[in-house]
Amino acid sequence: MVKKGVSRTAIEFLKGVMKEMKKFLLGISLLLILIYTALPAYAANIQIEVDGVAIASDVAPEMKNSRTMVPLRVISENLGIVVNWSNSEVTLSNNDVKVLLKLNNAEAVKNGKTLLLDVKPYLKNNRIMVPLRFLAEAFSCEVNYKNFVVTVDTKSQDEKISARYWLGDAGEKTIEYALRTNKEGDVDLLNDKGETILSGFTKYNLMLNLIFAKKDGKWGLYDKTGQMIIEHMYDEISNYEMPDGNKANGLVGVKKNGLWGAIDQEGNIVIQPEFEYVELNYYEEVEPFIKIKKNGKFGYLTREGQTLVETVWDTAFMDVLNVPEDIIFVKQGKKWGGIRVDNHKAAPVDWNLIPSEEAQMTFNNWKYAHQGNFYREQIRDGKTDILKNTKRFFNDYFRTNSMELRSLPVFTWSKKPIWDDLTLFVVLNTPHPWSNGSMSKEQLAEMVTKYFGDISYTHKSSEYLEYQDGKYTAPGMSFHGFYIYELKNLEKGQTVDGKDSWKAQITGYYFHELDGDPNDSSSSKNAQAVYQEMKKDEYQGLNFWQACDRLVWNNPGSVLEPAVEWQIEFIVNDPLGDIYFTYLSCEKKSFNLH
């Protein structure tokens, strides 16, 4: 219906005008959008604040793809982030966080995990521009934007350090502080009021009323006001949690110049740092005394630091779960005895007090890793299954005695070792010091009998030893590199005189001498394979040597190149003590390394 007074022609004309106006306005809007997105929005009006303080920069922040881009160096310094630049790669680190960025690359790596950036880092006026939000949040800071002000709150970045103690009738007490990394890359310790107690250190550890702080690789002790109690002189501290999560309200181990001692909760030195080993058993009601080791021998102290049992024993322990009395079992050579303790006084050793076989194995001072497992499974029970711990024992034995298998001569029951090869084995494995570069014929005979039994030979010179007047002299020689060893087969048998014997197939994987050194740039192919394995989830957190040990029982032949394979037959001697092998035969096969 047409309204009165307005012609149909006029109405059609107005509709056409309105349609054209819509097209024009739409075009203008699109043009403005294109202009806005095509050009970076120079954030002259955008202000960045870190913890309420405005940050100035010689290169202004700018917007790209709706992201605030900021100069890396300026913002990182204000967030306490350490920056290292190498070619086109930037490494950012703070505490346990490590971030890798590359110029013009949308991928970033945070603690080994790849992340995708909305905007690639780029150079502008010789400054690296990075997305502010990504950088701040990667290091646990809070970022907010309002009214052209970007605020970064680093307080959310503060880590917490705490320790919980059980105080008997008083119940539990938790001590807690905040940790904040400063611009110099050191860590400050703050109380619950936000006040800085200690500053300029790299690490902290809490006692009940005192604080350990580490600087320049040494630990010192402070009170809660920041006053020094003990100067920085300890290499390590032992302030472990008990299984219930509480820290022990007792002695704390301290290590100085490679030797252990202990201090009490007030910072008094109770045990001078003069021991290779101090066992701080925190359950005093279970084991009331402290086991120590000095010059390779064991003894005991009272918790007041007084000598209870002198450090003269090959092994010493208390079987508190099975023996209700205070008896310290001791071993000298192959002989066991017991020392009764009454009112903190030790009686003379009673050689009739002998611990159970299971206790002997449990508390024995095993020379090699998993030697106890090898004794239980193979020697005692006669099993030939190749278990994980069996592999680890053989690797540790031959890694510790590094030249034993490498220099073992080839021989059989009917064909004795070649004299040159036999004397080379003696040279490389003898425990006797070479006094004036020589050893007696009796010392050589002792070595041959120990490792090869009663084989016949005539004392004479060889390629490696010069014999004269009952003495052997050796020229200087050296062998480089090292092996890890994989036990691949194990069989049990008997000698003609009824002794248990063993046959083993062992593969050796060779590494260069400096493999595992982070500063070495010429790693062997096997070392490079280990580094690749270390990138896998199951190897996360392991160093090079730990990764090698893991590979020993985790099918090393799938990633490493073998160098040598040995087939050996041997007798096991002194399996509960200073275990060693007497060899009955040896075959050897070498592989060409690529």
C-alpha cells in the first residue's frame, strides 16, 4: 500500500540511494580493516608494567596478529630470565624452566616439549621481537591487558620451599618460604610477609629453625633473620625426608673436602667431617646408633658423636628387626661376630654371636652393584635366567675391573694362554704397586694362580715384561676408551673335580675415552646413539652414564655397535665378599666398527 502524498517513483529512488550507501559504507569498513591488519600497530600508547613498574625500551612494543610483540632483551631482564644467543637460536632459562626460540620460526621448545607460537620471533632495529604473553606465561607470570596497559605479575612466578616436622605432643609444624629469581639470576628467599631474608644464593634447604643456603658450590647455614651461623664450607648436605614426608628433627649430614660429618638442629657440629660414610638413621627408637666408615672400615658412634665401636671392621650392622637386643654384628675377613651394647657401652666382640645368612646378605658390604642379587639367584639358588640385576652385576664387575675382560687371553682346557698374553693380563690387572717399576716372581705367580688356577709356566721375559734376578719389570703402556658389557647367555656346570662353574656369553660395546664429557665434540658413534636414547621419555632425567647403565639391561644391541664378544668359562670365588673369577677358558670374537 502506497502512503498518501508520496509517489511510487520517489520511493523507488530512495531505495536505490540507500542500497548504494550500504555498499559504500561496507567498502570503507573493509578498507579500514585491511589497513589495520596490514600494518603493525605501533604501541606508542601501549605501556608495559612489570610488578607495577613501567618498563622503558628503545624499541617500542607493537601489535601483530593481535599479539603484543616486545624486545626480548628488555622484557627478559625484568623477568629475571637468563638469555643466551647462538646463531639464530635463543635459549632462555630461569630455575628449572628452559625455553628455546628461533628467529622466523613458529616452534618453541619448553623443557623438551614443542609449542606453537601465534607470531614468529623476528628482528627489528637489531632487536629480537617476541610475543609478550607467551614469554611471560612460559615462566609462570600472569599477564593482563586493560586500557592500553599490559601488566605482568612475577609474584605468581615465586616458587615455594617448605619443610614439615613432627614435634611430638605439639603436632606437625610446616616452615614455608617463597623463592624468587632476581635480575642477576640468583634466588632470593622471602618470608610470608614478602620480606627478603636471604639474597644472592643459588639454592636453599630448610631445617626446623635454620636455613641452608648455597653459593659458589658451597653450603652455609643461617638463622631466620639472615644471620650467618656457619660459613659456606660444605660441599653437600644430607637433610632428607622420612617416608612419612616429615623431616627428622635430629642430625643433618654435612660433607666437607669429600668427608661426611653431622650438625644438630641448632647448628652445632656433633660429628666432625672425617668419615667416608655416615648413616643417619632417623628412627632412634629403632636403631639408636650411627654407622660410620673410615679408611674403608666400619664402626659406630653414639648420637652424641662419641665412639662406640672403632672403625676396624670389614662390615658392621644391627639387625634390629630380628634381634631385640642392642647387638652390633661385625665381620673381619670371613669371620662374623657380635658386640653387645649396654647403656651406650660396647662389650668385647663375641665370635659366637653370628647373624643369620639372610641378615649377612642383606647387610653385607657388597663390593659391586647387585652382587647380592647375583649371589641369591645364581650362586645360592643355581638359576641361569638372565635377570635385569644379573646383567647389571656383570656390567659393574667388568666396568670396575676395566681391563680384566679386555685383556683376558684366549685359551682352552687343553691349550694354555700364550705367555705374552698372560703377562699382559698380569701387567694390566695386578693390584700390586710397581715398586721401582718391578714386581717379584712370587707376585706374578699369585696373580696367575688367582685368575687362571694351577697352570704350568716358566718364569721368563715376554713382550710386556722383562725378567731378571727373580723380578719382572714393565715398560709404560696405556689403553684408551671403555666398554659397557651385556650378558647374553649364562649356563651352570661343574669342573672335573666337582666345583660349580659357569659359562657366559658377553658382548662389549666400545666408547671413546671422553664420551660423556659435555665439552667433547668428537663423540663416538655409540655415544651419539646413547644421546639419542636420552631424548626418549623413559630416559628423561638421566645423565650419560645413567643412560649407559640403563641400556645394559634394555637391549643395547638394538642401538649400539658391538666391538667384541667373549665366551668365557669361570669359577666364582668369595661371592659374599671380595668376589672374583678364576677363568677356565676364553674365546674372543672382534667386530669391525663402522
